[in-house]
Amino acid sequence: MLDYQVDVSAREKLVTLPWIQVAPDAPYFITDTGANWAPIGQNDAITWPEFAGLFRRKNYAAVENHVAYLVDHGVTCLRFMLEYAQTENRYLEKPVGRFQPNMLQLWDDLFALCEQYGLRVLLTPYDTFWMWIRWKHHPYNKQNGGTCAKRSRWLLCPETLQAIKNRLTFAAERWGRSGALFAWDLWNEIHPAHAENNTEVFYQFVSEISAHLRAVEMRLYGRTHLQTVSLFGPVLYEHPAVADVIFRHPQLDFATTHFYDAKTINHPKDTVAPAICTGALVREALEHLHPPKPFFDSEHGPIHNFKDLKKTLPNAFDEEYFRHMQWAHLASGAAGGGMRWPNRHPHVLTPGMRVTQASLAKFVQLLDWSRFKRRNRNQELKISSTTFAKFCCADEEQAIVYLLRQDKRNKAKMVDQTAAPIAVSISVPGLKRGQYQVYFWNTVAGQLLTQPILATSSDNYLTLDVPPTVADIAIAIKKTNELSSYQ
């Protein structure tokens, strides 16, 4: 872990974070005080190196140091599971209904740190991956005195449904007052295997636990945190009806899926194809969202390389793969940059990935998310050359564009940084007539390439000459009456 100095006196400061909500007029997030907010972060776990020190307070200071470092690098949100079932000593309940003191202390401390430093958590109650694999050990297994005879009946068993409700009630009562709780991921990677290969039960299962949790929070706080349910993305192709639950369930506030494309993201051969796939997957997800809701990928990463091949990608390659996917995700119309599952040894993000998150965090300040009624325009964006892969989302007054060089690779299958810069022109569709402030962004340095320029839209297109670019460039476009400087 990097040595990042923290003012220890800050630990005593009381911070009350605003809650996060969906903007009333746009498929993005704001705080309950009306400020724009974007989920920038990744998956983490209570047993992984950077948070392991919270268990039994073995190294509280190191974890605090890390949280401060994350926030300083633009991270706003981490996705956590309440327990991590890869081992036998991080169960939240053991036996069922008996909440473990060491785990409660860990979560009390984690929420206190998040409140203090302004970090938020996307919280899911079960680690269904390791729970499935190590079911014979899990406290919910009936053979261990639990509620469920078979892992294939998690979503069908009435006793298990009650245990799930009890866990959510306990968590809401203990930590639900906090604005550090961004949202609930009610069930991690809901899957037909959890219900004897029957997807028809998904809708009722989600309805039951969603309504229960909302009733608890309304009783306690008079309002509710946001809710989603995550899905291993490829399930949609085998069971297309699941889209009605993941994307269109009326009780879910936003949609999340996990981008694990076998040919590109899971086992990247270069750093460009995974980004192109990310753009296509975001567009596909947004097409499912009627009416529109916020959407983001809440898991992705080179899982085949790491889990099956037992290989960690070289830092430079992985950092470029990460950066390209983050920007493709945002520019295609998803909220934030997507949430990487590290799939590295050690199981943490690299410093270079933190630089990318910091760059993205600065860039998102250029847009007004509270009124951005984005539509994906990846295919509709016009470009003068196929040298660049193109990603775009826009409404009538704002747009994001990301261009990624796709014609030149080096021996490492990364974008060739020695290639000659290429100048292209683009035409962004759908922007109504008027003047626009345009920001050209260096995604690596995390700063403007040039001073903002003014451009004029006519005939339903805004045409721009893009500065000569070697590898990639991001562009923010916002309707304005005058040019203002970016601080």
C-alpha cells in the first residue's frame, strides 16, 4: 500500500453525508442536496489486502490511510459484499441469525471511515460466488443447522427468504442511517441456478426483498436508499426474459450488469477490443431501459486470465486496458467508469489505475448530470476516419465523446505511442442549434489539452476539428451562452 499521510485528528470529526438519489429529470445520480454525483470506483472485499486490516482492528490506521488515498484520487464508491465466503472466518452470521461481533465491528468501522472521508458503498448482502462453491461450509446450509437444503433453492426456499429479509433488516437498522450507503445490490449475480434453472421466480423474489427493505427503511428513516440487482451479463443471451427484471422491474431504481465477455474482456488480447465491447454492451443495456434509468457495469475484469490461467496481466497493459474500458463506459452513456473486479495478484488495483480514476473524476465535473437525458450515439457519431473507435452519448444540450486509436499496436498489443498523431473531424448528432463549450481532455494526464473552445451547432449536428491525437482523447460538450474557464 502507498504511504499516504492522513491527519489522524480527522478521525474525530463527525460527517453526515447526503444520501444519493436518482436525478428527477435524468438517468444519473445526484445527492439529496442536489449536487451531481458519479459512481467512480471498483469492487473491493473485506479479506483483500487494502481492507483486511479492519478485521479485529489489526491495522485500522493502514485502512484509514487507504480510504483517504482513494478519495484523493477521485474514488467515490466501492462495491462490497457484507460477507466474503472464500474462507470460514468472515461469515456475517454463524449460525443463521447470530451476527458475529468481529464482523459487526469491522462494518461499524468501515462505515465510520466512509462517512468521515466522503466515500460511499454499494452493498450486496451475500457473496453468492463463493457461497455457491463452498456451500457445504456455509451457515445457511441445512446440514450446518441452516435454512436451505440445496444451493439450487436459494430463491425458492421460504425459510431462506426469511433469513435474507432478516439480514437486510439488521443491516438497515445498524448502518442504514448513513449516507455512506449509496445503494443496495439486493442479490449478487442473480442466476437461474439459484432457483432450479427457473427464471420466472426472479420477479417475485426481487419484489419480496425490495418491498421488505423499503418498508424497514421507511419505518426507520422516512426514506429509502436506492436499489438494484446485479446480473452476470452473458445470462441475458441464454435467458432474455431476465431483462424484464434487471432493467425494468418497477421497484429497482437503477440497473447493473457484469461485463464478462469471453472473447475480449475476460481474456484481453489487446487493449482496444475490450473497450469496443464495453461500448457495445452499454448501448445494448440502454436499449433495454424503458423508461430510462441510470445504468452501470458493476463488475468486469480479466477473469479468465486470473482465475483459469492463473496469470496477472502486466501492469502497463492492464492499466491501458482499464483506462480504455473506463472511458468507453462513461462516453457510451453509463454512469461513472464501471467497477473493476481486480483479478490481479495481489488483488488490488495498480497506482496507474488510480490515476485513471482521478482523471475521470475531474472530467465528470464538466457535465451537468442532473439534466443529462443521454442517449447512446456510438453508431450515429460521424467521424472523418476509421483510425479511431468512437464512443458517444448525447441529448439536446450536452454530449460526451471518446475516441480511441485502433489502427496501430506495438509488440505488447497496446496502442503504439510512437505513431504519428492523427487529426480528425467529428459531427455529434442531436445537439440543438446554438453555441457550445467544448473541452478536449487528456485522459492520461487528467487535464485539458487546450483551453475550452466555442462551437456552433446547426442542422442537428455539431461539427468539430479534434486536435491531433496519438492514442485517445475525451471530449465534453455543453450548451452555453458564454465561454467560462475550467478550474
